[in-house]
Amino acid sequence: MSSAWEGFELFKQGAEGRVYKGTYLGRPTIVKERFKKFYRHPDLDEHLTKERMKAEARAIARSKTAGVRTPCLYLVDFESRRIFMEEIQGSITVKKFINDTLSDCSEEDSFRTILPVATEIGSIVGRLHASNIIHGDLTTSNMLYSLSTEGQISITLIDFGLSHVENSAEDKGVDLYVLERALLSTHSNAEKLFPLILQSYKKVNVKDSKLVLDKFEEVRARGRKRTMVG
Amino acid sequence: MVIAIGFEGSANKLGIGIVKDGEVLSNCRRTYITPPGEGFLPRETAQHHREKALIILQEALDEAKVKPQDIDVVCYTKGPGMGAPLVSTSVVALTVAQLWNKPVIGVNHCIGHIEMGRLITGADNPTVLYVSGGNTQVIAYSRRRYRIFGETIDIAVGNCLDRFARVLKLSNDPSPGYNIEQMAKNGKKLLKMPYVVKGMDVSFSGILSFMEERAESLLDLGEYTAEDLCFSLQETIFAMLVETTERAMAHCESSEVLIVGGVGCNLRLQEMMGIMCKERNAKLFATDDRFCIDNGAMIAHAGLEMFSHGWKTLWEETTCTQRYRTDEVEVTWRGE
Ligand SMILES: Nc1ncnc2c1ncn2[C@@H]1O[C@H](COP(=O)(O)OP(=O)(O)O)[C@@H](O)[C@H]1O
Ligand SMILES: [Mg+2]
């Protein structure tokens, strides 16, 4: 184990753990380490970390079957709380991609550049949901943007710690709601972006998109109607 | 130099405070306390506010050593909150504004908490956890709005605590949450309960019904003490709040956290948040019960910021609203 870990360097501190970069079995590798969180009770920490690691490993594999690009899984080690996976080389987060584009280009140009990315996000989420995979944390920090050697846009979905498998329109609706809110709070063009995502979502998740979108509207309305006292 | 008076009465606290350009001159408050096992209802709470309003107003003026003619602007809580207490309090504010012939500003309660927290702690651009009896939100500022990154999808964290205190028949004096916090200090055994985090959102209603269903029998069987249950509840729901705050921080690349709202004076929550911050080289800002819990000075301060940037609420718009989201207000007093 210790040898596998040699030469890895801290790359980022994410929402749940630290992310390291290095080489494993000759391949460029990302290691996500869910280090012990001392703010929470050790039993709770142990339990959550195991669950999240299991969920992540499972969903990464399952999503591939659903036709959604995810990093290849190399190693899951519960002892050291580490997951080894393929590094998506030359990638940046979709969050950075969108914000960079918005700050570099005119509104019209940036719209044209971001459009295919929005379409791709919609169809990825559509494919996930068609296979009953709920991601649980759909934000633009958890999507990686890269270009293939042919110059094709490629979006890779990561960070499946909160995912689960459930054929539930409500859960899928909440998944979309989380995505919408993350977009609205992060990107100034979200009002235009999200409808595009929904459009391509509907095309891909033909099976239950009507039901899911109804639920989505319901969850949204609940949010607006909530009275807030105190 | 601007002097503002603020009237807050959106829930069971009535607060009147006076602020002079970021300096708190007075901050007087009374809480409507109900018997153990009972929550506060709109009608009785409004009555409490009406009865106490003039006493507290006099106190606030005396303590601040300010005369009505020194005051530049009268601020009141427009919402969100309970209808009757909101309106009762605003009537007092609007009346004195008419008597003293002063301009009026209606303030968003949540914005009041945030601006007061920033003023007292000096936090510059923090990720804000706003936790109280009626609100649970993870907020960050961008493009002239306090944007909501995460929130409860059902009941507020304080509501969950208050209702659990009713199950245990804990006293509401000074507040149910305070008494749970004291009990939890002597709890040891962690009861496993639902832990519901969806992205940056949380849910507490499942936890509450889980506890409501089981508390009595767990206590009767002697498996857990009341202290253990308070401890378990706090550990679980606070872990959820810290986790979602951390998610928002990672997403926004933020390195400051500010906790505001009544639940924010819970020292265990502050301690947990502090450890999380240390683990990611961030800084925690928190205040004590004078400013965390609903108060008049926060409404005065936020109103003063607005007033100084040209805001004025027209007389026909001096209404109250039970629903008033944090992100509805354009924050003209901060830069991009
Ligand atoms: N396979 C990968 N290839 C390249 N970068 C990655 C990969 N996995 C994660 N990252 C980077 O690390 C960050 C955090 O990873 P993530 O899985 O989202 O962890 P967390 O749960 O801590 O947010 C991502 O936003 C991304 O920048
Ligand atoms: Mg992430």
C-alpha cells in the first residue's frame, strides 16, 4: 500500500476530502482521500465515510454502463480511506470552463461556446436518471470538461459520494433542483443555461422525464412557499 | 453620521436597538416564553410584542442616550416571519416614524443577521450558515445578492430542536435549544438516526419523526438517557450543517465561515465548525447570543447600510410579508 502511495502530491481540497495526483501502475492517477473529520463523532464519521466510498465506487462503474463518462476505478482502500482512479488529463471543472468563457468572450460568443456543454450535461443527467442513478451532488464543480484528441467536447462526471440507485421521480426531481440551484448561485448566465440542460435531458430520459419534471416543479414550489419564521 | 433605530419582532423575540454608523448604542430585547411542551403561537406572540413594545422602546432610547430627534431613520423587519408578530411590531415602528417625522426602511430579517454578523466579527466575504428557528440556509455573496447555495428542504434546524425539546418536556427558558445544549454535554451514547444531505441541502423532518416515534420507549427501556438523546440529535444535525457548509466552501473556493441566527450561539456547533475550518485552513467567525439571536440592532444596522446607499421604503410599501427570500434583495451596499 505504502508503495502505491509514493510520489502522490496534494492537488486540491474538495468538499469531502483531499485530492492527490500521482502515478499508479504507470498510469496518471487521482487519489481521493476521505480523511478523518474530527468535527464529527468517530462512529458517525466511520459510517459515513464507508457509505460514501461504497456509493462512489458503485456509481462510477454503473454510470459507465449507462453510457456516462466517469474516471476508471483503480483501487478502493477502506483502511486508508482512499480511492484511486484515472486522472482525466487536461481537464478543468465545468464551473471554471463556464466562468472563464463568460469573462473572456462577448455574451453572444460565450453562449455559442457553452451551448454544446449545456446540451451534453443535460444528456448525461438524462442517461443517469434513465438508469435510475441519482447523483446527489450535481454541481459544476463535479463535472470535468476536456477535449478529445479530435477536438470533441467531453464531459466526465465525478464525485459520486452522495449517489444512490433508486427508481424515484421525486429523487430525480431533487437531483435536478440541486443542479438548478447550484447553477443559479454560481453562474450569471444560469437563467439561459438551465432550460437548455432540461431540453436535452428530456430527449434522453424519455421514459420518465414528464414525471420527473413534474416532481421538479413541485420541489421548486415547495422551496418558494416555505414560510420562514425566526 | 447616521443614527438608525431598528424594530424586530418576526418570531417570539421583540428587539429594539439603536445603531450609530456601525456602533451599537443599545440593543434591548424580551422573549415570549411558553410553558414546557408548548410552542409559541402567532396571536399570543403578537400580544406579547404589543404589551412590551413601549417599555423596550423607552429602554433602548435611554440606554443609547439618544433623543427621537437625533434619529435619522426608522427600520423594521419586513419579513420573513410570523404574520401577526411582524405586523404588530411594524405598526409600532411606523407610528414612531410618523410621530418623529422620519423616513422608514423595511429590512429583510435574514439580511439583518448577515450584516450584523459581518459587522461584529469583521468577516469580509464569508460563506454564511444561517441557522434559526425558522431558517436553515447556506449563503454566499456574489453578483450583488446573498445567494442561497443550500437550505433545508423541509423544516428548519431550530424547529427540529424546539420540537424535540417539547417531546422531552424541556423548559423553553431561556430557549429550548439552550437547554438541549446543556443536556447534551452529559450525553455519551450515540443513537444512530437518519442523516440526510442532498448536495448542499439538508432535511430534518425524517430525523424529527424518528425521534418522536422512539424517544419515549428508548427512555423507558433505559437504553438511552435523555442526555444521550440530546447529544445524539445535536451530533447528527450539526454534522449535516457543517458538511453542507463545507460543500459550499469548496464549491465557492471560500476560506471564511460566518455563523448567524439563534442556533448559531450553540457552542458545540461553533466548535464543530471551527474544527472543519482548521482542517481546510479556513477561518470561523461567530457571535454570541446578544447578536446571534434576533435583535433590533441588526435591523437598525442593515437598514442603516441601505439608507446610506439611497434606499427608502415608500409609505405605501411599508407592508410585511411572511415569505421574503434572502436572495430577493439587491445588495447595493457591497461591491461586486
Ligand atoms: N478523476 C479526476 N481527474 C481530474 N481531476 C479530478 C478527478 N477527480 C477529482 N478531480 C478534481 O478534484 C476536485 C475534487 O474532487 P471531488 O471528487 O469532487 O471531491 P470532493 O467530494 O471532495 O468534492 C474536482 O473538482 C476536480 O477538480
Ligand atoms: Mg466535489
